[in-house]
Amino acid sequence: MERMRKLLKVYELLGGEEDIVNPTNELIKEGHILKLSNKNGTTQDRYLILFNDRLLYCVPKLRLIGQKYGVRARIDVDGMELKETSSVAVSRTFLVSGKQRSLELQARTEEEKKDWIQAIQATIQRHEQTVESFRHLNCSLRDDESTPPHSPSCVELGKRAPTPIREKEVTLCMKCQEPFNSITKRRHHCKACGHVVCGKCSEFRARLSYDNNRTNRVCVDCYAMLVGVSPTPTTLTSSTHRRRSILEKQASLAAENSVICSFLHHMEKGGGRGWQKAWLVIPENEPLVLYIYGAPQDVKAQRSVPLIGFEVSLPESCDRLERRHAFKISQSHLTLYFSAEGEELQRRWMDVLSRAGRGEEHQVHRPIAESLEEEGEEHTQTH
């Protein structure tokens, strides 16, 4: 929880413009630094924030109340290099270079420079060790994180027919995460793993043992594992080959270990869009963050909302809401409206959201759907 609180604090410092509230993220170091100008050598005050996967180079925003920063540049730890550049003319400097850009920075003291160099070097080394471990465990990781329930394991892939995911439970391609539509982005099933994917991510063919060795449509990941040859970079669209964002948390996996999850209708005040039905989840490992999905099997959330500081209440007459069992959460300039299917579901969501708004961990109960079904059975038996 302490790690999450630190991330939420930085999230607020950046005005919510950077997706950092993620259980895989860790804040390593933050603080002021000087940026050397390439033109005239003058220094400018900047703010550095180092995470386990990226370095954020930030500039101060002009505000009357409270200091905020804007992200000027991001450098991924993957591919990052560090070099000391101090000279007689300019002391206490070091160069951070990556895939996105290079930055020459200057510390205020030698001790500060030493601390930054040690922190960045340690982060790079730990990242390299993690990448190497993932290479060795690629097969097991695929089984744990991306294989749908009841689908073939890594060893059984192609030898046993998968249990396909229902198309109506997915609104995004489970590989490239682009939204489906009926004209240009139609749904297809990978015949090896059962994922619902778009045409571009399933334009591969592989022979499957369970189908008498006939060639079948498969997704990009299954093609690489079955054939043993990776597709060319131009056709490689799998989300596993790029940095994952905060929103890339599969809905079904989050719901299995959640504080609460269910369908709700939602709408943002002043957002210009009407009520939309969505699948909402507050995970156990992130009890202070709300994830909004288009459907229960989506691999990417449409939106994430850090809940600390939000106030929960019933709508007022001036809100002019037409739906029953409605409630809202508000924080400064943002108000989100929700509508539940029943009064009990409304009460439970308001209770969980109120606790999260105060920064309290909620005691985990049975899944909301299971609990409501049992209450319905008891009600039927008493009549």
C-alpha cells in the first residue's frame, strides 16, 4: 500500500497526465536537477522522477496554488545508457540516453550526482536481469497471464482444442487492443488459444494437431510458438512486444481477484456523451483504483480512476439524472455518475467507493455477482 500511495502522490504532482498507478510500477527516486542548455551552456531547473521502467524529465507549471509539473520527456529504462560527462569547465554532470532522446544533466552537489548515478545504474541492471528471467520463463508466463481459462497450456498448444471466448464479451482485439467494428475491424477467433482478435493479428496460418494437422487461422503469438518463427517486425502487432500501460490489465483476471466488480452504467459530467454500459472493477491488489472496461473479457481498460480524494453521494435534483439507483463521485473539477441495476448493488458500490476515497482498504467479500445470486435464492425460498 505504501508503494501505491507514493505513485498516487506523483500522479497528482503531474496533474494526472502520466499513467503510473500500476502495481508493476515502483518509484525509485525523485528530485530537482539542473538541465544544461546545448546552445549556451546555461542551466535550467528541472524535476526528475525515476521509476523501475522509465525516467520522467519534468518542467514546472505556473500555478498560483500548489506546485505541479508537466512531463517534457520520457526515457524508457529498456535500452537506457548512463555516462559521466564531468569536465574541468563543467562539473557534476552526467548523460542519460535512451531510445527516445538524450539528456545532459547537472547535479547541485557531488553527493547528489553520486546518488542519481547509483539509482539509475541499479535500475538499469535490475531491468536487464528481469528481462533475462522473462526470456527463460516465456512459456510459463504465457500460461499464467495471457491464456484464457480452459484453453490449452503452452505445452498443449495446437494439440487440444481451445474453449473460445464469447465474442460479445470482448470489445477490443486481445492482441493489438484496437476496438472492433462491423466494417473494418471484425472479430476472429484464434483456433489455437481461443482469443478474440482482429484480422491483422490473425492473418497467420499454422497446422494444428487436434484438427488432423490441417492449417488454421491463429494469432501472432501462437504462430510464433507453433511454427518457431517470429513474424516480421512490420506485421508484429502483439501487445507483448511493447511496453504495457496501466490500462493493459485483463478484465477477467482483475475480476477474479477483486474487491467489487459488476456492470454499471456511467457518464461523466460535461463529457458530452450519454449513459454507457460498462464492466467496472476495483482489483484487490489496487483497492484505490477503479478500472472501466467495455466488456468482461477485454484485455485493456477504457479508463482508470485513482479514487483517493473522491467524495461519494447521491445525485441532487440539479443533476437531472433520469436513471434509477444512481450515485456520483466528485473531486474538484471531475464528477462521474453511475447507475446500478438494483438498490443493493448501488449500496455496495457506494460503500466501497467511499472507503477508497478516504484511502481505506476495504475488507474483501465474495464476488458481487455470486453474493447477489445467493441473496436472490434466499429471498425466493422465504416466499
